[in-house]
Amino acid sequence: MTDASADPRMTAAVDLIGRTGAESFQLRYSDEEQPVIWVAVAGYSGSRHEADASLDPVRAVLRLAERLVDGGKCQHCHRHTGLDPDSIDKMPLDAFICWYQFDPELRTFRRGCEGSDER
């Protein structure tokens, strides 16, 4: 298991979940049986909730963020959105998908069209 406080993607992913419209966020765990399970939960208006789980707290939050962002629509460039928490330099289908990738310098997930005036 990774140290959640040492991974800057944790805070960035929670922020990104909030940018999807989530009004609340919880990180829960169950240690009643082994292995320990971590669950990330986002709450939306109208009592709607979304959740994802993992054996690692950071991975649970990243999975939830990925599921919430994937298949959305960028409000800026109007392309479909995608998130790869383990970003590579050049994403596939870059011309068709506005990829959110982690920026280690700014410690945030940035959209692919950010700073681009051609989209």
C-alpha cells in the first residue's frame, strides 16, 4: 500500500472529483476481513452517489476520478473527456479526446486543451 499523504495525485484527484460537481467526498475503509478495502465515495445533489474501491486508498480515489471523467464532455473544447491517472507523454486519440493528465509541477490534473487556442 502506498502512503496516501505522500502521493500528490490524491489531493489532485479529490479536487478533480469536486470539479465534476460532487458536493461531498468520503474515503472509507473496511478492515473487518483481510485484505483491507478502501472505498472512495462522491456525493451529488439529489442523494446520488458514485463509488469505486481498491486495496490502496490512492488507487480507489484515482479509479473514481477516472470513471467520473471518462466519457464526459469538455466544457471548453467540446471533445469527450478522459483521464489516465498514470499519464504518458502522448495519449492515444489525442485529437478526439480531451485528456486530463497529472501536472506534477502544479500538482493538479489539467485538461488537454488548457492553454491551447486552437481548440
